[in-house]
Amino acid sequence: MSKEEKEKPIVYTIEECQKCGLKTKRTFKIGDFVYMVGELCSKCKASTLITMIYAESVKV
Amino acid sequence: MSLLDILLQINPFFPEGGGETQWWTYLIWILPIFFFIFYGQRLQMWMVLNDVSKSIKKLQNMKDNARKEAIDYAKSISQNIDPAERIDRFLEYFTIFPVDMDPSGIVPKVHHLLRVRDERIKAEVRKMSPSMDTVTASKMENILEAATVLNLIFKVVRHFYLMGKKTTSMFFLVQLQMIMPILLQEAEALNKAITAFKAGQPIGDGIGPMIVGKMMFNKEKRTIAKETVVCEDLYNGRTLYLMKAEGPAGSVGEPGTAVEKLIKETGINVNSIIMIDAALKLEGEKTGDVAEGVGAAIGGVGVERFQIEEVATRHGIPVYAIIIKQSVLDAITVMKKEIAESIDKVSKSVFNLIDDKTKEGDKVLIIGVGNTLGVAQ
């Protein structure tokens, strides 16, 4: 990695639909926590559950 | 062209003609030898001092940043107070550990001391805003703890640096220089951890509670010890007791006391204990790797581990451990993808362990050890 290329972590929230199992990845919002009810599923409109919050490094 | 030819070309240091060497060419060679004999160590000390002072500057920046973050967060909680003075006082807060000349019976003393310290921290945080909710209070506590450790690292390093300078002792300074990379690594980890604490994001150490939290989801939970919850579940004819710190607040709970209470007070005859925790990886090992073993997988001062080992030994309960490997930095900063994705692998290991090591009708206690910030149940 060159000196200019630095890694920056971006935090994502993974929401899993309780009905159809669809997993959605979005950027973390303050107030999110694991096993919290998330937004409605984009496919079946059922409620989702936040199953993971993690950081991924991206080169900037 | 040979080496000698090259050397002979570098005039006037190696003049041609052999016998006509000028006196000052000898001086050029001899003077540095005497210079390094008399001033070599001073030169080396100057270089070490320079190196250490650069690291101290970095530590100071991190310490100041942590203090600023703590003040800013306190201000965001309550606009009515100026928390700077209170936080500065808090950063100097210390704990005197019990005398260990006669170590018998020291664990309850340490346990008592840690409880007093914990309660004092909580009371100080509450004073900032009495209406503060538990999660916000725990975030503030975690930030203050990180800032206190950074302050302590800076002060200890500065102490040895100044001592070395004052006594012109190379040994103080060289030892400091040798351990500096590790200290800087830990300080950087603490500095980065503050961002995660402020946002309430799960940290690498939270993988144990995250795995057990998934098993506990949608089940009736009860508080068994301070900030520690437990619930029951059934699996292949076994009764599972699932235990973790109560999230999503940033707490590790009191699993040692909780295990004591579950087994001693409620009289539940647990047949096996499975502990899931984050563990420090060795250099070269991969983050998120899972390993199995035996023994109480729990860090900290050792009080909780002592309590669990004591109960397990007294009742002859085997203790199995599953660890998720990570570095110091990974453990206290936002959970990495590799760590979060180990959840299925660990869950599989847990159920394999239950199937292999226990029989139908057995009672198995599964403990998710670690800071449960940003992880509910």
C-alpha cells in the first residue's frame, strides 16, 4: 500500500427479514444495535432484525 | 575493477604512492574513533531521547484527544454543566490494590475494591445528568475509562522519560524505547475505541455476547447478577442456560457472580459450562479464527475467572472454551467483518460440543463473555 492509500473503516448494519430472510446492508446509523428491530423489508414489507454491525476497511 | 582500485581512486583518503601519506589523512580516521569513544553513548542517548520524545508527543495528542472527546460527549448529554473540571478530576482517579504479601483471600478483596470503583464511576457519571439512560451512561463510562488509561500511559511514559533525562541514564531510556511500539499500539487502540463507544457500535470483544444474544433472542430473560441476564432454552433434550451481560449498554456484567448464584443459590445442577470469548491472537494468526479448548475463557483482573473456576471445581463441572481470535486493536474498536462473520462457525461449534460432551437431560450453561456494547439479546 502506498503512503497516499490509507484504510478507513466504514461501519455497516446488516438487517435480516424475519419472513423471507432477505439480508440488506446499509451504513450504520446512530441508535442501531444488534438484535434491534430494523426497517421494513424491501421485498415483503415484513419487519427486519439487525443481525450484525461491523466495520469494513476501504482504501481512501 | 577490484575493491582496492576503487579505494585508491577515492583520494585523498587513500593517496597513491604508499609512503607519501599526509598526516591529516590519518587524523580523519583517528579523530572519529576518539570522538565515538568519549561521546558515542551521548550521541546514542540523544537519538533515543529524540525517538522517545516523538512517541511522547503522539501519546500526549492521543490523551488530549480522549479528554476532549469525553468533555464533548458529556456536554452533548447535559448542556447545563461544564464537565471539564469533573472530567479532569476523574482522569486522575486511582485504585490502590490490596496488599499481596499474604495472597490468601485476596480475590474477595479485589472483587470488593472493583465493585467500589465501578459504583464510584457510575455515581460520577450519573451526577453529570441524573436523567441519563443506562446506555448513554455506559457509553460515557467506557469513554472515561479509555481516557483514564490513556492519561495513565502518558504519565508513566513521561515519568520514565524525565527520569532518564534527569539521571542521564541510558537504561531508563533504552527500556522505554524498546516497549514504546507496544505502548503506542495499545494507546492507538484506545484512542480509536472512543469513536466506537460514542456511537454505541459493537466492538470486537462483543462477539461472545453477540453469539449468545442470538440464542437468547425472543426468550424470557431475568437478571441474575449486576447487569447480567440469563434465560433458559431446550436443545436435543438438554436444558440450556444462556448468560450474557445485559445489552445494548456497554457492560461486561458480572458472569462470575452470576454463575455462583445460578449454581449455589438456585441449586441448578449444571453438567457443563461453555464459555465463548474473544481472545488475543498471536502475530501471524488470522482475525476471526475460532479455536476450542478447556478452562474459563474470561479476561480482566481475574476475579470473575476465579469465581467460575472455584464453582466448577467444587461441583466437578467441566468448563469448555471457544475463542474468537483478534488483536488488541480489533478487540476494542468497531467489530470487524471477519469477527462478526464467525458467528455461524461458533454457533456450530457450541452445538457440536453440546452433542459430543453432554447427554440428554443434562443442563448446560453457555456464557457469552465480553463487552456487550451495541448488542442486545
